[in-house]
Amino acid sequence: MAQAHGDGALAAGARVVLLDDLGTSRILFVGGKGGVGKSTVASGIALAAAQRGRRVLLVSTDPAHNLGQLWERTIGDAPTQLFTAGAGGVTGVEIDPQRTVDRHLAAVGETMSRLLPERMRKQSLAHLELAREAPGSHEAAVLERVAEAVQLGLEDYDLAVFDTAPTGHTLRLLSLPAQLGEWATSLLENRDRSERFGAAMRGLVSARGAEGDTAKEAADRRLRQTLRLRQQRFTRVREVLTDSGVTRFVVVSIAESIPAMETVELVRGLDAIGIAVGALVINRRTPAESGTVLAERSERERVSARALVTALAGVPAVQLPLFPEELMGEAGLRVVAAALEAG
């Protein structure tokens, strides 16, 4: 296993930690406290992998998207080509949960219009509009898109890198597949019990012969089919996320006490839901300069970094420096990619 690297190191041995050691992974989530450089590190990993000839899908799940600004490109909910080098390349997506909610409710509304009597349609559509802003609707929409992106990454790309929202949001999102899978299973069991009871009652009232399904039965059948598809999707996502041979989480922090404490809590939270942590990136290390304010700051960071590495013993760690240039556009991200490849 790769070891944590010395104070002030550019990223000595980072080749082993972030690219070679994670080279067999197909899905990488990059996360941590807000403001520690998650998007920059995620983009650097994606670019470094693309320069090695891998086809990379780079996905932002953070509502406050930064990928477009970093790459100096317009990126939306549809895949956008960001970089190409021979067989490798980076394709970017910034998940738009509202678009997913709108698409889902439009499909539900269309189904309701076909199945419900006209007198009930107006009220039902009003309920759908209320559901648009219901608590949890955006979280569920993001998870739907993550599930789609995971599948797309496994089918059409060599690697999918997810630039995630700050710690609490990400832990909540990654906990949802198990919770929603159980919810869908429970609903299916209830629908099956209800259907068996209804069939028994109909048998007591009359023999229906070859009358065929009623409209209600057809609607119930479609509902069960939808629930089963969702159950299968959530189960599949859960299996992928908890397979350490496929998915790893790269934790990003800076060498300060509060981000370090939150990083430890994030790793504990990931462990609790069965997601393997593949690496720790301690970002923006201040260079040591004797006799300056920077020297004092660098010493404080050295102590915090050492404590963080000790607290996460067993997690491969790499330190990146505070770069003098602004890390924007392809040129800036090449600097990050080179640092991740150094050693």
C-alpha cells in the first residue's frame, strides 16, 4: 500500500496512489468539505487518466457546479466533450435535478391522463405540481441521474469521476440507494398483498370469466412494473457503490483542523454505508519559507496533515502544493494532472 508523503512534497509517489492504485476502479467519487478543491482534484484526475488513453466521464453532482468555470466551457445536463487526446478524452456533465424532476413528472402526468377519468385529471395534475417542490424530490432526481451516469460510465467509458457536493449532502445521496430500494420493495409487497386480497374478493362476488383486465388492473400492473424497475435500479447502484473493485472514494481536504475533522467524519460515514475510501488528497499545502508568515502557516499545516494521516491510517495519502497559478482552463488543469502523475 502506498504511504503518505512527506511535508511539502509536490506529490511524490502520487502515480501509485491516485492513478495506478486506483487504475482498476471504474467509478471514482471525489468529495470533502466545501471549498477544499474537490472540483479541481476531480478534473485533474479525469485529465490525467485521459492523457493515459482512458475515456473518462466527469460528472458534477454539486448544485453549485464548478466544472464549467474550471474548464472554461459551457457544460450542462447533456454530455459535453471537454478534452481529447488520441484514444482518451474527458466528457463532462453537470447534473440538473430540476430537469430530471420535470421529465419524471411529465411522464407520470402523461400516464395519468391516459388512465384516469377526465373528471379526476385536473386534481391529479395539481397534486403533481405540488410534488415538484416536495422535500426529497431533488435528492431523488439527483440519484436517478447518478444511477444513469454510473450505468453510462460502465457501458461507454473506461472511468467515471463524480465531483460531489459537500460532505453532508454526499453522504445523504450515497445512502439513498439502500433506503429507496427498501422503500420500493415495501411498496411492491404491499401492492402484491392488496392484489391477492382483491382477487380473492372478486372470486367471492362473481366469476369474471374472460372479461379481461379492468382499467384499474392495467394501471396497477404498470405501477408494479415501474416500482420493480426502480427497485432494480437502486439495487444495482447499491451493488456498484459498495463493490470496492469497481468504486472508490477519493477524499479531499486541506491541512486545517476543521476540514480535517470533517474529513475523518466523512470517512467514517462512508465506511458505515460500505463505500471504500481509495485515497486522501491533502490539497493546497503552503510551501515552507524560513523567517516568513508562510513558514508559520506551513508548520501548522504540517501538524494538521500529520494528525489527519494518522487518524486515517491505512488510507493512501498524497499532498498537493498551493500552486502559484490560477488553475483554470485546460492549461491550469494540466498542472494539476502533472502533479498527480509526479513521482
